Amino acid sequence: MLPTISPLEVSNHNTLASLWIAIDDVVYDFTEFAPTHPGGLTVLLQHAGRDGTAAYKAVHSPSLLKSTLPVSKNLGRLSSPLPPSSALPTSSRNNPPKPPLSSLISVNDFRLAAHTFLPPKTLAFISSAATDCHTHRRNNSTYSDITLRPRVLVDVSAPVSLATTILGQPVSTPIFVSPTSLGKTVHPEGELEIARACKDLAGVAQIVSTSASFSVADVVQASAAHNPPPQPGNDSNTTTTPPIFLQLYVDKHAPTTEALLRSLTSPSSSGADDDDDDDDDAPPPPSKIKAVFLTVDAPVPGKREADERTPSSSSSSTTQTLTPMATQLSPSPLSSSSDDPKGAALGRLMASYISPALTYSHTLPWLRSLLPPSVPLVIKGIQTAADARRAVEAGVDGIVVSNHGGRSLDTVPASVLVLLELQRCCPEVFDRVEVFVEGGVERGVDVFKGLCLGARGVGVGRGVLYGLGYGREGVKKVLEILNDELVTTMKMCGVTRLDELHPGLLNTRAVDHLVPESMSEEHPYAKWRRSKI
């Protein structure tokens, strides 16, 4: 039984040397954790020796304390209430009312609406991209340069089913939710609301980031516990549980990654009864996650200037949000993030835990050894045909053509151009693994083009976050809009089934000159003369 602690004793521990905070009437010792707090020390000192419950719940998942602080830091229960801390994360501006959800009819509408109510720092984190944002813009504009070649006088009266599979998992649409970080900065329920929306739509695949506001275990539980409203025409009252995948950033401290994967894939993580030995031939319980997507296109943080320029106040909820699946170290452990001379980028601050030492020869075999055979391994961040072929030869189960939404390195090719490069230089990749694409997708017609060029699924990231500003219903509507636009495009082009989509429905001549003709590492005419510097 926990000891009781008086409010007076708690109030005496309000310095760096001894920093206690009460949350839900339980007193925690943050002294050792404080120097590594991603939001800096300032916000913790504001609540030191006081009740920080309201501030904590405004930005953190309930399970975060358990996953961040060891049990020994749980000191006891308050003998009587403490006065609440006055330094709560509140908005400093009077936001106008949100545009009605019913008035939003496109993904771009959601983006514009988000600018009316999301905090500036949250908007900067979501919308920012690397340096001059050329790749970010071209990810979308290149889709527009690829034109359609519709077929007419085709009977398209049959209903269109978008149902397919992704990595062997049944899904209701080839559109999947790309991984994004810090969903709780947009909505208190963050990635949990996204999971509920995916289940409402009869099974949309969701990839949860290592840097999400909630752990994958929390997201899986939220999805399992959610009961979608009855769907018209569904008399069976059955619901499809959508697959949930993990987007993995490998931690600099390898045992942390090993522990994370074990917690999500080991039999004990699925609630199996370890004492039941009656049936040795019974299949192992399913993994919490259905695949691991290893991110490889961000070995170091990109320079996202909009995120750097937008300051974070010490009371801003966006600077206080931790990620329960990632260890994070502040660039300057003895100061707040606002003291960083490089700027105030959340993306750079969060990425400090990510290992820059990944290799084909070591990382992939190591990860494969940690995963059950039933859990596919996918490489996310392929940007050349050469890497696509090398990934396939290394034995992965899938690849994601992606440039991190233009957030890592500017002037790399648009994702859809890399999809064309694979078709030109290594088309056998499409026969050996499942290929996915993300980046710049804002319309159902963009999804259509990605599928025509061989993608098994097409990911949407920023659009889902903008929808999250309206909670589950907003995410659901964003995905419904994209599905409806995809169906309309298919019928306009004379097809009613996903297996009828093919490259001949597109004219890519406007961008073909941008697609490399070989996988050679050499430039076609410029010669490499090693510098003597």
C-alpha cells in the first residue's frame, strides 16, 4: 500500500534538486527524468511541488507515466488535495468557431479550416517541410502533370468495391493512414480517434508512428473496444477490425527498440494464458501489430524552417507532449527547447533519439530476428530504383515509396516519379513484394494514379491530421471523401474493379523526361573527379 504524503511535504520539492509533481492524487518524483524531458525543464518547474493533473491530462495519454517513470518514482498518495497549478496549457488567443464539418467537401477544405483553430505551433509542425519546400509542393503537383486517358461507352453501372488486402490483411480500401506524430496536439484522443474512424469505415489500415502520442497497444485497445454505428445495408451487424501496423524509428539505444518489438509481438503481449499447456499444437496468439514499417528516409532530422521559426511558449501543449514508445533526449538537457539557437522545431527535437546507423547488412537481419515469421517487415522511404531492388534482395516483404512528405530532404523527386522509375528500371519489384506510395495525395484521382502505376496501397498523412481537428467524424469524412473521389474517377475512366487499373489509363509523357533510364550510380555524362581538398 502506498504511503500518504502531505501537501506541505510535496510543496517543498519544487527545485531541480528535488522535483515532485502530483497527478491524480499520486505523487511522482521527476528529478532524474527532468533533464531529458523533450519540452525542457521550464514546464516541469512550473508544476513542481504542485498538482499538475490538469496540465498532464491536457496533453498526455493515461499510460504515459507508467511507460516513462519506473515504479520506484511513484512515491505515494496525497493525504489531502493540493491547489491546482495555475500554469495550465491554455490558448493565448480567442479562436473563431470552427467551420461546420458539413461545409467541408475536400481535403483542402480541411486544411484551410485547420488554420482557423489549430495553435500556430501545431500547424507549423504538421504543414512544415524541408528548407524551401520544393519536394513538398511537387509531391502533389506532379500528380497533376500526369493526365488521365478515360475509356467511354463502358457499362459502369455495377457497384464498385474498394475492398482489397494489404500485406495479407483485409481492408475496405487501398487508401491507408500514413504514420504521423503527436496526434494529441491536434485532438485530445489523437491516434485513438483515428483508429476509431478506421473501424467505422469497415477496416481502413492505420500505421502508427513510434512518435505517436499514444502507444500502439493503446491504439489497438481503442480499436478493439470501439463499436461502430450500424452501417446501411449491413444486416449481419459484423464489423471488420482494421489492421494496425507499427512505423518504426530505430532507437540509438538498441535494447529500447528490442523491448518495444517484444512487447508488441510476443505471445504474452496478446493476453495469452502462459499457464495453459494443454494444447502444445495450438497456434501462437496473434501479434498486436500486423507489420513493421521501418523508416529509413530520416537518418537525421530535416530542416523544417516553418517549424523552427514558430516559437513554443513554455505553456504550449505542443511542447509538452511526449511519445510513449520513444525515448527522447533534449538537444540541451539543462535548458528548455526555447533556448535552442537553431530554432524551436518539434520535429528536430523529437528525432534526437533516432539511430543514424542503419544498414542493409546489419539492421534488416537484426529486425527480422526480433519479429515472428507472421509479422511482415516493410522498408518505408525508398527514393530510387536501386534501393528498391536492394531492399527486395535483402528479403523485405514490402516497400513504401516515400520522401517523408517532403519533410526530410528538399529537391528529392516526387514520390510518384519514383514509382515511375521502378516501373522503368526494375519492374520485377512489383511481382516480388507489395509496393506502397505516399506523399502529396490530396484527391481520390491521386490515389487512382498511384494504383494504376502499380501501388498496392496509397497513404494519406497530413489530410488525416487536418480531419483529426474534428475528431473521429473528421477523420472519417476525409477518408470518405477520398474513397468517393476514387470511385468517381474509376467509373469516369471506364473501370469498376481495382484489378482493372493499369498504366495505360494514364499519360505520363509530361514527366517521363524526369524519370531515370537506368539504375546506374554514375551520372549519365558528368564525370566524378575526386576532390583533392
